[in-house]
Amino acid sequence: MAWHLGQSMVQRTSLSHLDYQANMLADEITQQMSSRISALERISAFVAGREQQAWLQNTLRRNDALLEWFEGVVIIDENGRVRADWPVVNERQGLDTAHTEYFRMLKGTQSPYVSEPFIGRVSQYPMVLVSVPRFDAQGEFAGMIGGIVSLRTSGLFSRLSRMQQSEGSYAVIFTASGKVLYHPERERIMTEAPPRSENRWLNEALYGWQGSAVGPLMNGQTGMQAYGQVWPAGWVVGRFLTHEEAHLPLSDYITKLWWLWALLAVLMLPLLWWLLGRLLRPLRQLEAQIGEVGLGRRQRVSLATNMAELKQVASTFNRVEDERQALLNSLQEREAFLNSILQATPQGMFVANFDGEITYMNPALLDLLGISATVPMSQWLKQVHPDDREGAMDMWRHSLKTRSEFVRQLRFIRRDPEHPDTKEETLWLEVHARAVMVSQAGLSLGMVGMVKDITERREQEALQRWEAEHDPLTGLLNRRGFERRLDEAFAEFQKTSTPSALLLFDLDHFKPINDEGGHALGDEMLRRIAQVVAWEVRRSDHVARQGGDEFGVLLPSCTLGQAQKIAESLRQAVADISVTHEGKEYRVTLSIGVTAFDEDDHSVSEAVKRADAASYDAKAQGRNAMVVSVPGKPLTDTLFD
């Protein structure tokens, strides 16, 4: 018992501890990255509007204290050319970085950005570039300032290196793209994270989820894991603990408990056995005679003993037995009458005792559930839907304890007892039970309940709810359903600052499909696009057709950089779709507006207006484009041929 109870307690405690550690590590790394970004932003503000190379170089030299946080600092102009660096590295000044991932991303978002990791040419250590934008006097993009951070010597992961880590308890840092930044086994650094099929919780964390769960770990073992997000850097902190490591203290405790119990049993049992034998000898005689009365071999109890207490017990038993026989005769008559009623009623009914066991089900209920009267309760209870079983059992136990009414709607998986291989059927049942009270004594005899089949009613209600929020042509959310989920995501953003992104787009060159091929061809194109878009986004995302050829995608727990990647995958996927009419092939492209919730937004409509304006701007610039709208900054566009 201690082992089984301890396992549950250890798992809950370990998950809470892992979640705390993951968030603590994430907060510490977030603070360090925020400090570095703030330092670079102060330098960026100081050199704003100054482009003289010698002055910039001298400014970096005077801010030599930055080298406590960075391996080196560079200033890059709006064309991607390195204008100044410190410490000076041969051939770095004048280097063209316009083609690099970090320059293109920073120029597009115009907000602080941490690059993908790379190996330093001299140190051979993994490094990242922390960069912030520079702006001229008119607020236009004028380049960037970047600080090179060594992931091994900069102190970013100092807390991790000081933690006691073992094969069964360790921490790992990932980038949002799935690359390992820190691992106690150094040969794993800069490798790719396991695929989704091996660890779906890690895959969810790479898309912005944070929390704790139980499942496969990176090394293939089963255990506990927790994740925290380092939002400024787009990193994920993972804390892992195998079941074996978590249960080591419990195993030691159970071993000590076992030996202590065995020692006490060896010492106490013989003495207790002898004492109880002396005390219970007269009671055994009484037990034997009561057993004979129960079997009908005798009518009364008669003891030859000098113990007044046992004589009184025998006398009381004989009196109670006489009363029991009289009541039993009356009860048999009432039971026969009640059985006739229950057998004849078409309504499913059952009787239960206050131990929670159902002692009787009438034929109508057995037929409804598709079970026989000989099937034990523990077996057919497993046919209650897993999502409803726990809640129903909790309420059932509460009703038994308080003698209150039990009213519950639940799903039951019905199987044909004569054809067990046939397809299962899920029924919605309404169960209503109440205690049977004896009015004179105020006692309760048990529970009597009725069961109704409400499957058809529930299916109709579910269909009505689904139709109210979904587009009948594509099966996607309609405008009403999409707006409700936008409001929920915005409320979560205001409460917890969890980032969410919004994509709005319509179809380019869609009108010729309707005009030349008819609305049937246009509807077919809309259905295909809906299928492709729903396939490309994450399961947690919400896709909607808001009317005509207008679509929207809500990306909860998603940064703006991740949203751009998803938007690009949608643009490419939709461009491959085609329909054919009378030998002519038709294709469409997307004009996509991308934005994210901002702290200055007072309502979700402000984010919708930004995304909508960005979509119109993409179409105005020639279609087949993606335009990113960042609050307080000009639109940035990405055009495609």
C-alpha cells in the first residue's frame, strides 16, 4: 500500500518540482538575455544617426565593459555591411551579412532577435548572435547592433552546470527550431531534437507550450518532463527525470519499512495468537450455533456457559431471529410484487446498495446496455466512456455518502453480446437515482435509479452547436466561431502575456474560377484550400473561412517569427493547388497579413485591423505576398514571383 500510494505522491511532487525548476531556469536565462538586449539597445540609441566608421569604432572601444557579456560586438548598416567591431577581427569590417538569417529576420521584424546557433571559427564553441535594430532620425531602419554570445563561457547556462545532473535527471536547452543548445552530454550539443513520434510533448513545447507531463524522454526511457519558455531568445528549457531516478528514495523507504514490519510480526504474532485463543473459545461455540441457525439446522441458540454476557447475547439473538423470520416472510411478498413491476416496465431501472454496488438491473436496462445479468459490475463499468467515468464515479460516491440525488449524463460504449466483433455503439444516457428512505425509522435502504437513452437528443444538440460556428462548405470555423476564439486568446494574452499571432488572407485570381468554371468549380477550390491549410497548421491552431474567399488563422502560443514561417508554408502549399475545367487549369495565390497581439492593444479588433491592412497591402503590392504588421512600426513585406 505504501508503495502504490508513494508512487502517486512521488509523481505529483516530482512533476511540480520539475515544473518549478524549468520555469526558474527559464526565468534566469530570460533575465540574462533581457539584460544583454537592453545593453545593446542603449548602445543603439547612443549611436543613432551617426554613421562615421571611426566614431562608431571608438564608441565600441569605450564600451569595453560589454565584453563581460559578449565575445564581440558589431555594428552593421542598413545594407548588411559591418561598419565597426570590437575587439577588431581581421576581415570582419566590410563583411556582407545581408544574406544571413539573422539580418533578414531582424530587418523584417525590426525587433530584438537571437540567431540560430553556430560554431565559432576560432573557439569552436557554439555561439549565437543577439541583435537589436538601429533607426535613423526619421525612425527608418538603419541597420543593427549585434553581440556574439558564447553558450559555453558566457555564464548563460551556469545554473545548469552547477546542478547535480545524472543519467536519469538532467536539463536540456533547445531552440524553437529544435536544435540542442545545452545538454550534459556535450556530444549532443548542436544536434536535432527527437521527432514528434518519439516525444510529442517536446514538439508541443517547441511551438510555445509550457507545462509538465509524463511520457518518453530524449533517451527513450519513460519518465517525467517539464518545459519553460525563454521568450526573448525563442528557446525552450526542458527538465527531465526518469521514473527510476524519482523512485529511488521511495524504494529505500519501502525496504526499511518491510524489514521493520517483519521484525514486529515475528515478535508479536505468537503472543497474540495464544491470548486470542483463550479469550475467543466461548465465542467460537456461539459462532458455531449461529451458523447452524443460518443453515436451518436448528431454530434457536442454547449455550452452556457461566458468562452472563454470552447468555444475554444468546437471548437477544433468539428474540431477533424470531422477529427476522416474521419480517422475512413479509419481505418476500413485497419483493415478489416489486420484481413483477420492474420486470414489466419498459424504462431501464436499477437498484444499488450503499456500498456502491448495483445489485439489480431490470430486463429493459440490460437490453439497453447490451449486457447480461451475470456480467460483474467491475467489467461493464469499463464500458463507460473514459472521459465521463471519473466524474461520474466521484458524483456517485458523493451521492452515496450524503444520501443525495444522483443526476448525470454520460456516454456508454455498447457492444453486441451475441456479436462481440461488430462495431461498437456510443450511447448518451441520463441516469437519475435517489435514496430509498424508511419514513418511520429515518433509515435508508439503498438507491433506486432510472436510465434514459438520450443519444438522439444529444446528437441533435451537438449538430446545432457545430453548425452555429462552422462553415458548411469547408467545415472550417465561420466568422462567429473565429471571433469567439479570438476573444478567448486575447483574454489569455492580457492575463498571462502568452503570445499569439494572427494571419488574415484572401485568394488572388479566384474570380476567374467562378466566372469561367461556375460556382461548383469555385466551391471545389475552396474545399481543397481549406483541407491544405488545416493540414499545414498545428493542431492547436484555429482556421476559419470568414466569408467568400477570406480566411483567417489564429496561432495561440506562437511568436511573430514562428508565425512568419507558418505563413510561408501556407503560401507555398496553396500555390500548388489547382482545379481543371474544360482542359484549362486554374490556380490561386495568397495575399497574407501577419501580426501578433500587442500590450498596447485595447481590444482584439485592433489586431484584426492590423492584419487586415497588411493583407490589403500585400495585394496592392502585386499579390502572392506576405506582409508583417508590427504595432508602432511600418509594414514589412515579402513578395514572391
